[in-house]
Amino acid sequence: MDLGLRDSVVLVTGGSDGLGLALCRTLVGEGAKVALCGRDAGRLTTAEAELEALDGDVLARACDVTDPEQLEHLVAATLERFGRLDGLVNNAGQTAVMKVTETTDADWSADLDLKLLAAVRLSRLCATHLADSPHGSILNVLSISGKAPAAASAPTSITRAAGLALTKALSRDLGPDGVRVNAVLIGLIESSQWVRRAEALGTTLDELYANLATSNDIPLGRVGTAREFADVVAFLLSPRSSFISGAGLNVDGGMSPVS
Ligand code: NDP
């Protein structure tokens, strides 16, 4: 299926590694132009080279999404390079999980800055540009813990629940301008964060993935692949999903107890 993304411009936060980079590969394969960010310069250079080798028209820029000024520069650089914006993917993030009673105020501030306020700030900066697109769209990457928090899942699960409410509120605010807003709530999906975890645990990646699938009782019996994540997100960004807005779609192999 041609997704109709050729020459669209999509900004992907956390596009230098893991799921974000997998999404950039898929978008480039669909003929989209991609602006991506991350903090680590080495990862950005590697990602940019890989995507350019796939014939991608790519802008890779260092940006910490918790810094409002850097976000302004990121959006300005994207518009300067490509002259338009059709999609925004709020993907940058990292796990922060503990018992609520063990969290500090600093834990909450850091998690809200990274996973909620960055998406709010970027949505504000991008909204009018997305409204100028014939198929403007925002996609928030969240976690299934946002719908069904487990024990010792704070602050992430609560921040992700706020991200789901943000998705719905934004979809109502921006719908009249023709901008769709959706979220994917992911379960356990292969990415660089698990490579680092396997190294830290001194186990092989295959063993870690198998253990994750078993211990979390994933109905499909395995963790997801980054390609499976990227295919769903590319579809939700594309005009082929033109009547889907305000949705939070589980991409989890059936792991979540709620749909
Ligand atoms: P990775 O750690 O593999 O990649 C994270 C990406 O985000 C990197 O490019 C990283 O680059 C970037 N990033 C992290 N912090 C910042 C920041 N402050 N500013 C800019 N970029 C940043 O993670 P995944 O690909 O696995 O995760 C992607 C998203 O999916 C995250 O939001 C994560 O919380 C969520 N998620 C993933 C799950 C999974 O199973 N994979 C499960 C549930 C949720 P750099 O470090 O150089 O900044």
C-alpha cells in the first residue's frame, strides 16, 4: 500500500536511535523527508549517514527536548531546510519506574519535562505549520502503562496517562484545522534500550527478549520488532488514516489488560 507520504516532511524526536531511528528508516523508504533529533552527537552522525545511504533527505540536529530554547531552534531549522511540516512524532524518552512512595519531586519534574512538556511545547511550535499541510498529523509515542499502570511504574505510567489525555485534548483543539493527533501505546519492543539492558545484566539479547515475553505473559509469545512499531506509526501519520484522530492504539502483542 502506498501511504502517500512521498515528499512529506516529518520531525521525529529521539530519531537517532532505537524505535525513532526505525521509524525514520520506514519514512525514508516511503519517500518522506525527515528531521530528527537526539542529544548524542555520535549517534546523530551515524543515524544521518545510515539514512542518507538509503537516499534519505535528512536533517539530524542535536537537541535536548527538555530545553524549550533548543526546541525552538529545532523547529526553525526544520522549516528553514524543508520549508514545510506535515508530521510531528513525539518519541524521545526513557524509562523511569519505581514505587510512587519512593519517587522524589525531582523524578517527577524530570519525567514530566521529558515526556509531557516536550510534546506540549513542540505541538505549540508546530501547530500552525501542520495546519498548512493537507494532511498534518501529530503522533505521540506512549506506553501501555499509561492506561493500566503496574506496581512500581511511576512516574512513567502517570506521565504517559497525561500524554494520552494530551492526545485527546489536542485532537479536539486541532481537528478544526485539519490536523489529526494520535498516540501509540507500546508494550515491549526491540530497541537500543534493551541492548543496553542486556549488556548491564550480562545476558544475551535473545535471552532477554525471551524472558521479557515470558515474564510479561505476552499473548503473541514474543516482544515486538521495531519495524512493527514503525509500520503502525507511518500509517497513522499518513493520509491513509485520514479519519483516525484522538486515538490511542496499543502496539503490544496483546499484553495490555485493556484496549
Ligand atoms: P532508546 O533508548 O532506544 O532511544 C531513545 C531515543 O531518544 C534516542 O535517540 C535518544 O538519543 C533520544 N532521547 C532520549 N532523551 C532525549 C532527550 N532528552 N532529548 C532528545 N532526545 C532524547 O528508546 P526506545 O527507542 O526504546 O524508546 C522510544 C520511546 O518509546 C521512548 O519514549 C520510550 O520511553 C518509549 N517506550 C519504549 C518501550 C520499548 O519497549 N522499546 C516500551 C515503552 C515505552 P540521545 O540519548 O542521544 O538523546
